[in-house]
Amino acid sequence: MKTAKDLLISGLKAMGADGLVNGEIDSDGCGCGIDDLAPCCCCLDGGMNLDDCKAAKLNKEDGLYHLMEGQ
């Protein structure tokens, strides 16, 4: 049986995303790759909410995750 994380990864891959970026902070700020989703435990420590994250693409030039168009 797939976990919620597995389902999220499958959905992100299907839409061509490389990971997530927090749209509530800075679209060029807090981002994570598909292989390491939400590594900061952001939902548990009172920080950002994973619900605020949006699909992102990795910019290979600057190494940052950027909000995908249409998000």
C-alpha cells in the first residue's frame, strides 16, 4: 500500500515537478526536492504549513526551487 508521501511524489512527478516550494514565504526560498520532501519537519515545529507548499521546478543554474507556472 502506498503512503501519503508516495502519493504526493507520484502526483508531483506526473505534473513534471522536481519538488515543492513554500509559496507563503518566497517562491525562491524554502524548497525541497522529491527525494527529500519537507526535511525541516515544517508542519511539526510551528513553522510553515506543508499546505502552503506548491509544485516547483529546480533551476539548475541557481540551484533553487522555483514555483511552477500556473501555480
